[in-house]
Amino acid sequence: MTDQVIDVTDLRRVYGGGFEAVRGISFEVGRGELFALLGTNGAGKTSTVELLEGLAAPAAGRVRVLGHDPYTERAAVRPRIGVMLQEGGFPAELTVTETVRMWAGCTSGARPVAEALDVVGLTKRAGVRVKQLSGGEKRRLDLAMALIGRPEVLFLDEPTTGLDAEGRRETWELVQELRDGGTTVLLTTHYLEEAEELADRLAILHEGRIAAEGSVADVVAAQPSHVSFELPEGYFVGDLPPLAGIGVTGHETVGRLVRLRTNELQRTATELLVWARDARITLGSLDVRAASLEEAFLRIAREAGTADDASGRPGRKEMAA
Amino acid sequence: MSTLTTTPAGRMTSLARAEMTLLARSKGTLFAALFVPMVLPFSVASAVDEADLKEAGLSVGTMLLPSAVGFSLIFAVYGSLIGVFVARREELVLKRLRTGELRDHEILLGASLPAVAIGLAQTLVISVGCVAFLDAGTPGALHYAVLGVLLGIVMFGALAAVTASFSRTSETAQVMSMPLIFLSMLGSGLVIPFEVMPDGLASVCERLPLSPVIQLVRGGWTGGLSTGEAFDAAVTAVVWTLLSVSAVRRWFRWEPRH
């Protein structure tokens, strides 16, 4: 009995034109865990997930899903996984029921069609042709098909893209129920709040590499918090208490605006406010902000972008999502 | 709870059923698959000269029957399957099917079943029709004819997948299918029997993909095919089929080009 349901080691994927979409990533997902791959468009999320699903062979590295190679040992893996692709892949002229029935006939231990539709709330649309479904309904049809075989491992590639707020909330609840029921879930998303809401652990992918990995708390903890404010006329940064002494790890100024970075937010904020009171000055536009996943995400994108500019390589944001 | 484990036959049946539904809803494809192969042979019939045929040991019936089978393979099997493979690939259906338990060859076979069924049904209707109304007579060596039809269906199914591999859209698929369609119609004995072709040309044309099928079906009916000739034709058909299958394995595209 292996507890690592997904095990990825130094994985690489190179497309026909020579573009390296996945550049040596490693991670593990344990049984019953919900792991999110977070990244901008073109970060390599789908390229990675397709390798885990066994749709393509990696250029280098190793993938194991439930202890098997998903590409060469397809027959051993497929009956135990469920896949939701980023884009539908349904014949436009079939009805919802016909589509699910076809898939059920190809899936071991499939739920009855009516039950599968009920799980995702598509019962009322059962007789409608796929071409007449909204984008959100198509995503739910895709989810119904991924779930029909009661998979042990579920791959969800951007499951809520195109859904409205309510649909997104419903999908989240469904995914949480599945996870609570013991299903291992790997999902990709470019919505930070989705990763924050659902993921036990996550990896931030950027340009084919893992830029940060861990629980949401771990990833956030590695980020500094910020205090920003405007100094009144006649005051300068040098007038503040010694920055290192109040826990500040770095600062930047733009005109009278000062932005402090700190890993000890409470101490820095307290010392700063006490100083301001004693000096009888008012700090304008005061903003005290704890680290967040968003900050982590943006910093990673920004830093990697700067590194790229420095080495003179062009950005490739929109390629091979 | 339904069946615990799927079988290849069960999976392909499920896929074929969905494809059958889609075929029934696609009027253009259905028309091309049902109507064209049934009507074209009769336009050929008016063009054939009975005197020439007699010299070659053929009647209108034994000339028309293999031609009709050939048209059925070209339009009902080859033509409609290219459309199916390209459309399913471009709709990302093939990609989705590959995420499930279906193996690659099951996907192609399952999706082909409705077209194959139509091809077989047409062959049966054509044969009965030619015997009943055109004095094709009873077949002298039915097993050759059956062998020819079966090889033809497998070969043209595989050739459809090859053509689909090199066609980006349904429109380009129609263009890409033209060479084989014209070559088959003109060179494989559908309109002009090999017997009336110059010898040099005939020996080249006999090696075209559809030619051995026509020879086997015609010879199966007239009984005028020696074992050696039948074997030769069967080998040609098998070689084309194996080439097509290996081309599919090598070049078939499961996803649209980006």
C-alpha cells in the first residue's frame, strides 16, 4: 500500500517546436490530499496535468500515479482515475444524457446516468443538446463525467473557469465533499482564492518550474508583510526610528510614500504608530497588510519576469497553456 | 451498481452507439453515405458498352456489382469516416476519449462501426439487387467476394484515418480525400474494367488499393478468378492495409494542431 498517490520526479515536457513547457518539476501528493497547481496562463499547468493523466509521455523524468506509469500502464491506472479536461470535448449534437451514457459505457463501475447528472445539478438539462449548454453547464457536464466511475484520484484542469460565483461555490463544495470522502484531488487553477479555499498543499508554477510549494500557510509565511503610509511635509525616512530596530527588512519610497517590508508585522506597526503619536504627526494613506497568497503569487511572477528581462529572453505568457 | 469492469467490446459498443446517433443527425454525411453509393453505379451502367463487356467475359450485372461495392467503400466507409475522425479530433472528443479506459485502437474501431455497418448493409443490398434485377447470376466463388469486401472495409477504414491525420479541418479533409477517390474510380476497374485497359497500365492499376477488392468481388461472382490470382489480389490488399495501419500508428493526430 503506497501512500503517495501521485509521485513526480524531475518531470520535463518538450513540444514539437522545441518549446520546453515543463522544466524539471518534482512533487508528491498523498492519499486523500487536495493539491493545487497554481499559475498564470502558460505556466505549464495543463502540460503537467496531461503527463499525469497519461495523455503524453514525458521528455524526461518520472511520473507515478497509484504506483504505475500512467502512460505505459494506462490500463492499470485509467479505471481508478477521473479526468476533467480544460476544454469539453463533447460532440455538439449529442444530448447531455447521450453524452454521459456513452461515457458510462466506457467506465468501470459507472454510476447510473441520472445519478451522475444529479450530482452536478444537470438533471433539468438532461435532454438538451451539448451545443445549447452554457459554458458553466459544459464544465459541470465535464465534472459529471470525471466523477462517474467514483475515481480514487481526480484530475481537475481549471474546473471553475467560466462559472459564475454561485456555480464556483457549488463546485468547491462538491470538490470538498469528495476530498472529505477520501478522494485524492489534483487541480489546476489561476484563481488564487480557489487554491486558498480548497488546497491542502499547492505549488506555484511559473514558466515550467515550481517557484513555491507547501501549504497555503507555508507559502504565505515565506512572504513579507507590508506597512505603507505617506509622511507629512518635512519628514523623511531618516526621521523614522531605526528601521532594522523595528523589524523592517527592506523599504522603498516613492515621493512621500513609504513602503516597509517586515516579517514581524505587529512589532513594526506598533513601533511606527507609537513613533507617529509621540512625534504628533498623522501618517497618510496608512495601510497595514499581512502577507497573502496573492502577494506571493505576484512577487513570483514579477521576480521571474525581471530575471527574464535581464537575460534578454522574450516573455512567453500565452504559449501552451 | 452497473458492471464492475468494462470490456473492449462493451466500450466500443457504447462509443458506436453514440456515433450512430450522431450519424443519424448529420444529414449531409448520411446522404453521402446512403444515397451516393446507391445511385452512382447506375450512372456508370448507362456508360458501359455491353459488347465490350461480353468480349471481356462480363455482363452489366457482374460489371456493376463490384463497382457498386467499390462506390460504397469510397463514400460510405472512406468518405464518411474521414469526416468523423477529423470532426471528433477538432471537437477535442478524441482527446477526451483518450482520458478514459478506451484504448487508442478501440476509439478508432468503435467510431468506425456505424460506417462499417452501412458499408456492409449496402453491399448486401447491392448484391441482392444485382442478382435479382441485373442477371448477375449466383456467385461462382462467394468466399472470394466476402474476403474482398472484408479486406476492403478494413483497408478503407485505415486509409480514412491516414487521410484524417493529414487534414486539419473538415474542408481540407474533402480535398485530401480527392486523390484516392479519383484514382479509385478511374483506375480500379469501377468504370473501366482492367480487361479493356492496355496491359502496361492494367498491371499498374491492379496494384491500387481498391483494385484487389474489385477483382476479388468480381472474380467471386463470375468464378473466373484462379487461386493464384485471388491470392495475388489478397496479398495486395493486405499490404495496403498493413501500410495504412502502420501509417495511422505513426502519424494519427489525436488533438488539433495549435
